[in-house]
Amino acid sequence: MVKEIQMSADDAINYIRDNVQIRDTLELSYNRIFAPGEVLNILEEDEVTGEGIRISLQLNGEILNQTVEIDLNEIKDDLIEFRHIKDDNEIVIEIE
């Protein structure tokens, strides 16, 4: 089942914070980048360093299969959409 929702970038980051868990699949589209992968870790904001919420992904792919860490606050202005896939549910969040 695919559910599509539109929300602001800040609300989308809050959705990720509240709903995405380790081992879920998250497909981020931002700027000219498409980063699909399995969530390995979610790190909360760090007020000391100023870093925002960070997601570690094990990228899916035949050629490129590596781990990346994405600071969602750094990309929020470029965020286009993302897909959150868990079990048989798929939610597509489009950024307004």
C-alpha cells in the first residue's frame, strides 16, 4: 500500500525523527541526488556541535554499496521527497 503526503521540510524531518526506525528503507531525493538505503542509525541533534538529526544509510545498489551519513538539517532546503518503506507499507512524502 502506497500513501502519498505533502508537507514542509521541517515537518518531513519531524516525521523521520518520530517514525523511521533502524532497518527501515528510506529513499531520499534531494538536489540532484537519489539515496536509497537501509537505515543503520539515527543520531539526534547535537547542540554542542550544531549538527542536526543525522541518518546513516547502507546504500542499495549493484555498483555503489556504501554507508553514508546525511545531516537532514543541511539538506532540508534541497529536499524534494522521500519514501519510507517498512514491512508492506510505503509512504511517499513530497516537500511543498
